[in-house]
Amino acid sequence: MSSEHGSGSLINVPETIYAIRHELHKHPELAFEEHSTANLIAESLQSWGLEVHRGLAGTGVVGVLRSQVGTRSIGLRADMDALPIQERNQFSHASVHAGKMHACGHDGHSAMLLAAAQELSRTRSFDGTVYFIFQPAEERDAGALQMIKDGLFERFPMDAIFGMHNWPGLPVGQFSLRPGAMMASDTEFRITVSGKGGHAALPQQCTDPIPALAHLVQAIPIITTRSLSPLYPVVLSITHIHTGTDDTLTVIPDQAQLGGIFRAFSRNSMTTIETRIRHLALHVSQAFHCDVQVQCKSDYPPLINHAQETELCVDVLRKLVGPGQVVTDAEPTMASEDFAHMLEHTPGCYVFIGNGASDQRGLGHGDGPCVLHSASFDFNDDILALGATYWVRLVETYLPHTDHADNHLR
């Protein structure tokens, strides 16, 4: 049962939801391998009377709940996958799978959305259709994009879509969001310069790829200061350089490689950086009589919140936790999130829910800060009911309950 729907009231989340959260944490699964996770989620949704669809992006799950006769619809999304990290925690729900753990809180995200689905299936306190979207492979390979390619928005047409992520360091009870760019894109690039190897004592007989690569290492970072306005933040880092072998220092190699990442808050900045990298790689290599190959992989565009939907979320959150607990000008982060693909397709908003400053840590927690992608991370169960209540209030606000003369549930 839920508490009264007054300002600040939270739904009552049954212990079974917390048990599911711990079960998910204990049995983490990596991208596109979330078979047991998807089974548990689908079985829970079915037990509450939701219509369940499976198979999008392989392991994706969509629960459908309808109430009254309204034609409007809303999508709520949670991610399900874990990370390839060896967990240091030793509490009872620590990972039992070596080298895998829920180090980003996706177990908690799924649990919050399940709690909301259970509550709304009980109250039917809305008019329209709610799609509960459980997405695989957020951490890599862009599971959101794969769900879209598999027909997510054609099979489940929705007027708006919303997402939420726990945020360590943001106090418990607070939420953070902003209209516009909230999270950055993520593009990986690799450059292979090819020449003609030979004896290092006879360089005149070779076409050495290393000088070309060395020039590129110096030239590429300058893209951020000379090809883009300083008003548009970007990050460009060369993180990998490889050439030759450790066996001998007397050989000029045939090839030299470098790799790195760049992140930005707009598609235009992404295009500019990639174009300049390709231009520099080609012409610098040609200057040294070398060939070059450039590979760029952009799985995650910038996450851009839509203004109208963000305003709606701010209103819901202020009524839930009070104006002082809602940060409406959140500092954008260079972290990336594939929910951005869904926001490029359908209007919506992504919010951060405070996971606290490690206060929840007790016996069994590993050493080190409780931050995202840390081997000591754990989702804070103290925020589960708050996050679930936000989902419920958002649905009730977006799809307000009306009194029909012929009121019926479907």
C-alpha cells in the first residue's frame, strides 16, 4: 500500500523489491548477457498483471500497463547490465560471479522501476499507457540504440520518455537535472600509420611511420583549442600509442598506431573533431610518405534534455522533495549515457537521484570511495522508495487520472 499522495509522501516498497535488488546485485550479468536478470524482471511484471514483451536487443524487457481510456502514453527506462569489475565488497549480496559486478547501480535502477510498476499496477492512478522499459547493454555497445533498431518506438509509441541514474556525492533526498546538454557524447578513434620497415641503421631505405605518428600526437589535441569555440567544452585524449616490439630496438616498424577518445556536448562538435582528426591524419601521413587508416566509433551521442519535459520533471520533484532539494542547473558531466539515443528520438528528460556520500556503507563494504565504476560501489537502498515514488508521481502528473462515466481498467 502507498502513503497518502500529499507532498513529500513516499510509496511503501515491499521487502520483496529490496530482495530483488540484492538478487540482481549478487548475480550481475554483462551487456547482452542479462538473461537471468530479464527473466526475474519479466516474471515480476507478469505477476502484477502487466503485459510483457521480450526480445528487443536480445534481452530487453518492456512491461505495458494501461488504465482508463486515455490515449496518451509515457515511457520509463531503467538499465540492467553490470560491469567487468571484480567486486571488493563482502556483504551478503556481493557478486558471486568473478570479474563481474553492479558497479554503476543498474540493479537499483531496475528495482526502482519495478517498485513503480508494482505500485501503479495496484493503484491504476493514471489515465493512459505506461511502458516500463528495461534495457540491456548501457555500459557498452549501446543497447538503447539496438532496442530502437528493433522497433521500440514503433511497437510501443510513446509521447515522452524518461530516465534516471543514481549519483554518488549528491546528498540523499536531492535530485539534479538541467534542460539541454546534461551528459557528453563518447567517440573512440584509432589511427594506423603504415610505412615500410627495415633496419634502424639504414633509415634511408625505410619509410618510417613513427615521425608521422609523433606529429599526430602533438597536433590532434590542438583541435580542441583551434577548431572549436572555447564556449563549447570538449575532451580529447590520446590514451594509447603502440609501435614496434619489445624484442629488438634495431628495427624500424611497418606500422605505428595511436588511439583515444573525444567527448562533446553537441553533434556539431563531434563532427568537427572527427573531420579534423581525419584531415590531420591523412595530410601528416602523406607528408611523411605514409599511408593511414582512421577508425571512429561513436556509440553515445550527447544527452540532451528537452525543455518542456524537464520543466515537468522539476515541478514533480519540487512537489515531492521541496524546491531546495532540486538542483535545476546541474553541472553537465563528461560521462556518457546511451539513453541519449532515446532522447534523440522522443522528447523526454534524464535526472540524477542522490546516492549519498558513502554514508550508507556498513559492514562488508570494500575499501575506497563508493563511487560509480568502483569495486567498492553499492546502490543505496535508502533511496529506492524515493526513486520509485518519483516514477509514480511523474506518471500521475503526465497522465492525470480522470473520472469517466464509464470508468474501466484495461
